[in-house]
Amino acid sequence: MLKIKSTIAISDSGFVFDAGTGDSFSLNNTGLEIVRLIKEGKDFPEIIQKVSEKYEVDEESFERYYYDFVATLNQLNLIEKDGED
Amino acid sequence: MSKLTFERPIIQRINAGLPSKYGMPRRLDPISHIDGTSIKSLLDEFGSPLFVISEQTIRKTYKEAHRAFSSRYPNVQFSWSYKTNYLNAVCNVFHQEGAWAEVVSGFEYQKAIENGVPGELIIFNGPDKSTDDLRLAIENNSLIHIDHFDELYELIHLSKEMGERPKVAIRVNMDTGFYPLWDRFGFNFENGEAWDALNRVMASKTLDLLGLHTHIGTYILSTDGYRIAAEKLASLAVKLEKKYGHVLKYIDLGGGFASKNTLRGAYYPGTDTAPSFDDFAEAITSALMSSEIKPDHLPMLILETGRAMIDEAGFLAGSVLATKRLADGRRATIIDVGVNILFTSFWYDHDIRPVEAVSDQSEDTTIYGPLCMNIDVIRGNIMFPLLKKGDHFVIRRVGAYNMTQWMQFITLRPNVIMLDSKGKPHLIRKKESLETINSLENTPEHLKNFEL
Ligand SMILES: Cc1ncc(COP(=O)(O)O)c(C=O)c1O
């Protein structure tokens, strides 16, 4: 399962700080919601359900955005490496 | 309860406001219209990709350039450099504005004639003029710019054989402090070869020496190079008058002014670094006016400005084919425009913009063309908004050299349209079809059939 690194603090405004590296990032609203859902330990089917309750988005688009977004989190070193499946 | 619209999730690194190697990140504003006409509607009507030329911008640029020189010098003539863009509609806008034609091959020469340019207003440059080309140019009283001694002697022979007096100029190359030296064209100034050639022309008695020509290079950012070039040509004119009492009709300083495109890897954008027409005009005209040429013998000043005259008027619009991630995680966007039709992406970091308004978020992106080749990169490392398949983009300042150097490779060359002064589109070059290509081919009888 996906796990956000434990050194990472996330503010309500979407400001992300990695205490391990000193890097900071900003999330847009949907990015923030998804990161929170990941932090809560939700998996993809749960996340897509949550999101489509609230937003107008078709499943295929969401799936593409989601995996692209997770790839970016990975690239930015925000995902626990040994936390991956 | 109606649902909210979903914005694509995005995360971005915050760079503590420090300028990166590429300067402060700049927002790429979308460009949705050209001269008031919607790019999206043009793509719907004429297909993607599509070259769009703004007639209004050509005329405006021409007038600007002409004013810069004619407000400083009594006798100025522009000559449209065909190689830069020889679509007939484009040439004719320049001819309507008053430009002569500058050509460098028999093909370009014929094009100018067919466009209706009078032979005596065609400047024939370059090392490649066949005997037939020269004959025709002599008959038409065109201005033949001699590139090498072989051509000079051939002209002397032809003048005798035809009983005509060809109108000629000598092309001079020189050190203007700008490198590389373009010393493969014409006769060198510093080593005395140009002066030798002029003496040879004067001695022939059968050639009518009208002018001096130089073209010091291309995409030149230094106005000083032009000052030096003008001074050196003026000194030759003075020497000719002293020795032979011969007064030249014109001095031709060629092309080469930088356009506002940004060279690949340049730190500052071309919009900041390219001198204005006024800057170039000031350098050139003040050098001529303060030379020892007698005021009443000041020759016509000819300019063959190419890229700075047309780059701005050309746009290339197209569509996103796909987005993907590279092995290192960076974003790649694949578009339907490759280096085959956008040759200048080898030189320039082209200004590419989304057509539709997209999110403010951008990402370090490499923009690839559709060709199955590694060299097919339109922009490396650009902070670019996230576009998706089917979204449109437009590339600015592509008017020079692309529509002449484009290659038919893997795909076909697209439609080219010109927006007239009211923004109305006119198809000025039809897109190629399989038929266009196959009509030039011939399959021998024994290769027509096969069984698989
Ligand atoms: C003889 C001559 N004149 C004019 C030009 C136009 O040059 P530019 O597009 O740099 O203004 C060229 C381009 O190579 C040229 O060779």
C-alpha cells in the first residue's frame, strides 16, 4: 500500500514540508484531498469513490490523473519506498 | 446537489523564489487568437497542424523596418530574401509594400519572375548560377552579384558572346568582429581579393559595375558588425571613384538582423536581446553618411533582411498527441509538430503556448514531435502547463526558413493559411497528400506486382 513518508508535514492550505530534506511543495485542492486520503490509508477504489461523490469526473480521467499524480509524488521523494506494494 | 468540477491534482516544488538557470519562472499566457481569429476554429477548418501567417504583421514589420532606414538615409531599398519564405503570397505582400526580389538559385529566380517582379529588380546572389541562369539574368537586366572568379570570367565570356553589358555587383566578405567569418561567399576584403575583383571588372569594360554587396552572417545581435561592414564597403566605393571616377549606384548590406526568437540555451530571451531596426539603421546609415563618399554620390542602400522581417508573422498551431513520463520522472508532451516541419527548433527555444486557458500549474516538460527519432525535440526543459491529448498549442515566430527548409519525412507538409488584414483566412499552400508524393515516383514494370 502507498504510504506518504513520515517526515512530511502538510498544512490545511496545501503547503507541504519535508523535514527530512528541507524541501517544500504546494498542492492544489484536489491534490491535497488525495494526499490526505492516501495518508488515511485509503486505497484506489476507496479514493475514487470518495472523489466521485464530491466531484464531476469520469472514472477513466480520474484514474489517469491519479496515477500520474502518484508518479509525481514518487518522483519528488514523498512516498515511502518500502511502503510500496 | 450538483457536483464540483474536478481539477487535476497537482503538486509543485517551491523554489524559495530563487531564479533558476532559466530565470524567474514565467507564466505562459495562452494565445487563443491571431489577428482576432480563433486558432481553434482555424484548426477545425484547416486541420492540425497548421501554419498561420499574419499579413497584417508582415506589413507592420516591413513599414517599421523601412521607416527606421528611410528616416535616416535618402535612398533605401529592401529586397525580399526569397529563401527565407518563398510562398508566393508572402513574397507578393512584400512586393506590394515595395520590396524587390533577392534570389540565390535558378528556381528562386523563376519564382520571382512568375510572381511578376521585373527582371531589373531581381538581385541574383549565391555561388550556384548555371550558365543558362546567367544568360537569362543578363537578358533580363537583373543585378548579378558575383560570388567567385569563375563566375566573373564566365560573365565576361557571356557578355562578349551575347553582345550585352551585364549589370553586376561584387560580393565582399570581411572581418566584422563577428564569428564565424562567412568567408566562403564572395571575395575577401582584408586580403585585397575584393579590390582585385573590382579592378578585374573595371578592366573588362564589358561589365556594368553597379554595386557592392555583403552579407555578414545571420541572427546577428551586434549592430557594430554592420557599422564595420558599411565602413569597409564605403571605403571600396571611395577607392573606385578615386581610381576610375566610377560612381556606384548601390551598396547592399545583405540580411542577418536577429529576429526576436531566443537562441537555444540563451540566458536572456530574444525579445530582450535583439536590437531594433532603429539600432541597426543607426549603425549602418551613420557609417555611410560619415564616410568619404561625396554627399551627392551617396549610393542607394539595399537591405535583404529575411528573418527579422517575417519570423514574427508566422505561427504554427497544432494538437497534443499524448503525455507521458520519462524514465527520470520528468513530463514529456508529444505533439503533432516535428522538426521535419519546424526546422528552426534546432536553433531556437521557440515560444510555445497553450491555445486554451489551462491551469496555472506547470511542470518541467520536454516537448517532443511525432517522428520516431531521438532528435525530434521541439523544446527541452520548459516549464509548461499540463496539457492533455487533443489540447491545442501554438508556436510563435516561425515565419522564417521553416516553410522553405521543411522536409517531407514520415508525415506530409500541412496547410499554410494567411490571415488577411481583416483576419479572414486564405489557404496559400495546400497540404500535401499521398498523391502529391506518389505523382513524382515511378515504379518499373517488373516491380509493380508481388505476392505475399
Ligand atoms: C545573400 C543573403 N541575403 C539575405 C539573407 C537573409 O538573411 P537573414 O534571414 O539572416 O536576414 C541571406 C540568408 O542567408 C543571404 O544569404
